[in-house]
Amino acid sequence: MARKGALQLIQGVRDGRSLADQQGRLSKLPVAEQARAARLAAETLRHQGRADRVIAGLVARKPTPQVMDVLRLAVVEMLELGAPAHGVVGAAVDLTRTLGKRGQSAAGMVNAVLRKAGAYQGWADLPPQELPEWLRGPLSMAYDADTLTAIEAAHQAGAPLDITPKPGAQPFEGAEPLPTGSWRVAGPAQVSTLPGFDAGEWWVQDAAAALPVRLLAPQPNETVADLCAAPGGKTMQIAVSGAQVVAVDVNEHRLKRLHQNLERCGLTATVVTADALEWRPDAPLDAVLLDAPCSATGTIRRHPDMPFIRDGHGIAELIELQAAMIDHALSILRPGGRLVFATCSLIPDEGEVQVDEALARHPGLTVERPDIPGIDPDWITDEGGIRLRPDHWADRGGMDGFYMALLRKPA
């Protein structure tokens, strides 16, 4: 059941639908089988390039897309996940026979190819799957070839579970404290069953995503706005600092999650449903956190479907929106107030270049160089921001790609 569900998810991605948007397709499966299907699909997408190399050496001509997906799924399950070959091959042949007449005629080929693939040597030495050209192109102008390969390897490795603890919370067994203050949970975990979840002692948040608030350093009794706030990880970080936080987001559905997270963790915030470009506070703010809409290319290790369902369309419009949001955020700050601009993007035009251009547009605006525990000096960029990449902390499991900078409005 899980394999059939995984195949449906993979084929949905080929049709342009994200894995998250397809959760309803698995609703008839038991919960455990839903989780297994989702994992199989995600791992197949992460390792598609490697699987294709194996398959290419075993077929005379490339199979149809649907049959190819069956082969990829089976190769990854055997060679990456270590499933016994005999069970995987038999299940793949059965799946192929459900694909109509072409599938029935391809069943013998699938059986022969996968029996050979199960004995393949050198899987671990195959290069990681390359980023699509719409993304690799601009990144190749910012990073050298070795760095790009390291980023792709980090994407292939996937992402562990990171959590942000409340001040004073103690790590539970299996939670490793990271240099920047986050905890990293080893191995697969059911979040709601981990110690401290029901008590609201922490919330799920990638270690990279937790750094913009640490850079902002909100203080007790300050008034701070978190623009584009849902689902609320950064809002909660600001709230535990003692600052008065206003969480602004236009998406009511995502704001429901923010309310749930605040309630579970016993934290308070003023929540406003509004377009961040139009919202204005009653009085100028001490600080603003702007985690702006972006290409989200820094989160591919968590969303392996992204390279398959996007083509780079719309990034230019996002860059224009980010610039407008920076200008608006500065306009609602008091003189001497501070803004942290952040994006979960690997593309410099959505990070370093945005800050350079903001400095040119706003005379007197300055960047304050970061002083955060656990930050590697090599992560600090020429203009004074922080560039995080998936291959950072590779020995610990990596981190999301992010950019952030602390801007000070002239007094």
C-alpha cells in the first residue's frame, strides 16, 4: 500500500503538485502507511539522479515516465533504504502491471532490471542529484563548483528535526544542543510525543530560521513587529524575550497554526490579519523582523519536490516585492530603530544584493555586523549580513539556506 501511495505522490509531483498538497491522496491508508509512503516518495525524489544513473546502465532505451518512476522508487528503496531486494522487486513488478497495457508489457523488463540493480555496487560513490538549471545557473555565479556539489549533497541528505527551546529549558535525551542555541533531535521522531511538547517548552524551527530573531535581539518592553509571521516560530522567539510583539500575516489559514503554537507554549502576541505592505502600527516601532516572501530555495533539503515543480518563474517579481517590503518596514520604524531582513533563499539577489540596494536607496541606513554566539566568522558577508548554506554544519546534519542582515535606521 505504501509503495503504491508513494508512486502516486511522485507522479503528482511530475504533474506539478507539491508533496504537501497531495496529502489527501493517502487518506485511505493507515497512518503508519501514510508516513511510509511520504518517506518513500521524498527519498526517491532526493536520489532521482543517482537512481537514473543506475537504471541507464541496465536498459537499452529509457522506459515510459510511469515505468521509470516505478524503477526509481525500487532502486532507492533497495540501495538507499536497504530494503530486501526480493520483496522490492516483486512489489515493483506488481505496481508496473497496474499501469495499463504498457505497464503489463514492461513488467518483465522491470523484473530483469531490478534484479540486476539490487546487486549494484558503488551507490554511495555516485554524485548527488544536481539542482535544476534555473537554480544552478544563478548559484554558479555566486559559488564555486565544490560548494555547489556540497549544497547538493546536503539536499540529498535531508534534514534532521531542530527545535527552539524556551529560556531555561533542559535538553531531553536525544536532543543535541547546537552552538547557536537550538536543539537537534537525532533520528526519526514523532514531534507530539517528545518530552516537553505538551508543556510547551519548545517549538519546531530549523536552526537557521532561529537566527534572525537572535540577530534582532529584541529587548523587554520593546514593541516589535513580525511581518509575514505565520506559522509563528519567530513570533514566539520575540515573545519569550519580553518584548511586545505584533504578528502580521495575510494568510488566515496559516495564522490558525500561529494561534495554536502560541497557546501550546503559553505565549502571547497581538495577531493581525493584514497585508504586511499595507499594515501600519499606531506608533513607530522599536524593531521589525521581515522574513520576506522568497523563492524558498534554501529549504530544498526539507522539500525535495521543489526542484521538480518550479522553474524559476516569478522570482523577479519576488525580488521587487522584497525591496518594497524593506522600504515599508523602514517607514514604520522609529528613528534609530532596527530591521532584520531575512529570506530562506540561496540566491544572492534575494539577500546580499537586496541589502546593498537598500543602502543605496536610504542614505544613512547602516548594517550592523552580527555578534551572535555560535556564528562562524566565515558566514559573515562583505556587506555585514549572514549567509547560511545547507552544507554548513555538514557533520551535524546541515542547516537550511538563509540570508539575514540587521539594518539600523538613522537617528
